[in-house]
Amino acid sequence: MVLRGVNLLQEDLKDLLHNTSLSHCDVITRLISNERSSREMFPNLQHLVLDHLQNLETIVEGIIPRGVCLSKLTTLQVLDCPMLKGAISYAMLRHVKNLEEIKVSGCRNMSCIIDSGEHEETVPNLRVLEMNNMVNLRLICDDGTSVCPALQRIEVSCCPELRKLSLSFSNLSHLKEIRGDINQWDNLRWEDDADDAKNMFLKYFQAYPRENCS
């Protein structure tokens, strides 16, 4: 279902949607708020696209008790949401244990993809991570370590400030591909022993042609 230019999500839709795209809904600042929501919200949602939400500040606001909220979400795509500083907050991370894909593009103020804070939360089933045209993106995970143990593919394009992929040797058992610009690859910093880590991950790297990111 595509909701374009709407002001609010209907309460009765929140239990029914499996595939949802929210586009050009400028009044939305958050999708789920603990003031109005509970552990029962969006129990069937599997695929979520957030597109050109000019005032979206967070997807999940406040700590919501664990339950079925977002428990079936497998794919998240975020496009051109300029106020969003992170795709997955700690409040959201607690609920999306079945998430398999994250794709973000054009969110100019986003500095971090996954904000786990100081908590030991992971995204255990995340396999695909794509980041494109993120001019202020600096980290994949806020503490610089990997919270994605099953990651198989990473794509990075036009993210000039990104210096760490938040990968460690423990990711090698699942990783299949890293795609990106060769210059960005050369400027990456690594968590483990720098030379050993870079050499170990190099065999998974496939270079994109040089892109114009202006």
C-alpha cells in the first residue's frame, strides 16, 4: 500500500499493512510514538519505504515494551528524509530482530545508520546494507563495532565522510560482497589490526566506476 501526501495513518490500517510506502507526508515527524503506541502496533508490517518525508525526525520515539510491534519487518528503505539523523534508533532496534535489508539514500543529515547506544542489541538477521548519497554519514554503528553478525553484502556510494564499515573478523563467515568506490576503500579505517583486516576483506571488495557525487 502506498500512502502519499496523507496527514495521518488510520488506526485501523496499523494492524493490516504488510507492505507500506509513505511518501511526501510532510506533517509526519515520527512513525511510532510511545505516547500513542504500544507493543501491538504494526504486527504484520514486513516492508517499509519512507520517501521524501521532509520533517521525519525518528521512526520510533521512546522505549516501547517488547511485543509484536515491527516484529515481522524484514526490509527498510529510507529515501530523502533530511531531518532523520539515524535509520535505526535504539528504541527501534529492540523490535526489529527479523530485519534483513536496510537501504538508505539522500538523507543529508544522517550521520549514523544504527544507533545502539551503550546497549548490547544486535540486528541478528541483517544481510544487506546499502548506503547512497549520504553526505554526512560517518558511521554504520554508533559505537564503531558491528551489530550485524549475519551481514552478507554492503554497498557504499557517495558517502564521503564514512571511514569505517563496522566490520570485524567475526563477519567473515557470512560476508559475500563489499561494493563501493576504490578511493573510499583506500581511506577506510579498520577495527582489527589494520593491515590484516584490510587484506582479509579485500577479496570481497568490488569497485564501482568513479561516480560524480556532486
